[in-house]
Amino acid sequence: MASLSPAPLSLPSQFSPRILKQFGPFYLLPPPGVDITDLLSFTPLINPNGSNSGYYVPLGGIAIGLESVKFPKGAFDIDPQGHGGVKLSTVVPYTTLRSPIYSAFVKQFEKATSGIPRVKKVEPFDLCLNTTTVGKTRVGLGVPAIDLELSNGKNWTIYGDNSMNQVTDDVACLAFVDGGVEAEQAVVIGSFQMEDNFLWFDLVGSRLGFTGTLDFYQTTCSNFNFTSGI
């Protein structure tokens, strides 16, 4: 198993900067193929207090259906001990938020989906919807989009395919979970929210490139063209 963290013994740390600077093109099938590098937006990668605890991004706020969620002041800040902030994790299955952030987030999503019938919750989720009357789009269920408003002015937009977990044919749940009041990070962006979002970790430039969902381009990460040159 290879570690891709910033830790000294991880695989990226063993590469020379010259190798890490090589960048694309990256093509996805079907032909004629999409060069993902043309679709990337960038935001800084943060290293809290010079630690090797993972990859963090600067989050300024969250909007649901273009309406900003009201959070406690400094909700996403990193404290002097390195706690807080917004971390990326492929180990955590669903995006996890500290309780005060989670409560405000779910309340706003409930408001934005007030016209959709509720059903009994399915663990580990708290908000589940009857989707029999909810339309499907190219990017998943027709629910309000969630914008992660990054501090450099870029938005990472999450649509239905990455915000709702279809647990049965007619029930889908908001795929975000409560991490508790004492959660070490303010937010941990989980693997479900990253599915079919192409992410480029530029370790030399300390930045994250992201596409948002590839559904818009009628392709997926599984369509990566391994026969093309990099």
C-alpha cells in the first residue's frame, strides 16, 4: 500500500521535484477524449503549522441553492495547535462536519428542499427524502447545488450525484454526517463527494486542481485513457 500524504515516507515525497512538475495532458474516453487539464480550477493547498497531517484547502463559506449558510464566525479557521480547517480524505466515506457547522448546513438544506417529502432517516444520515417525484438530471437528483466557496474566489460545486446517496429506489439521503462538537477538523471532505471529480494535487506549487463533477462532460474517472502520453 502506498501513502499519498505529505508525510516524509509517502510516495510523493520520494519523487524528485522534476517528476512532480510534469503536468498532463490527461485524457478521458470516449474519443476524441477530454483533456482534463483544460477543465481545472485551482485553489491553494494548506499545510497547517508545517505538519504532515494531510491536505487542506481554504474554505470561506458554503452556499446551498445560491443562498449562503450562516455559520459561527471563524468556523473553518485553523487554530494555533493545527486543529480545524478543511481536510481532504479518501478514507472518510462521507463529508463530516463539526456539529455547529453541520446543524446550520442541514437546516439550510432542509429549507432548500422543503417541497420534497421526508422519510425515516437511514444511518448514518439524518435527512432522507422521498425521491419518487424528484427529477433526474445529468448530474444526479434535481436537488439544490452545494457550493464550497473557497477563499480564493473559486467554487467547488457539488450536485446531486455527490450530495445524495440513493439508499433505495425511492429514498435518497443527504450524504453528509455530524462529526461531533470535538471533531479535530472543522470539515473533512469525504470520498463520496470526490467521486468522478478529477483532482490534481500539485505538491510543488502547493495547489489543488479540481474539475467538479465529470458528469457534465458525459465521462467518468474510470474512463481515464492509460494509453495516452503524460
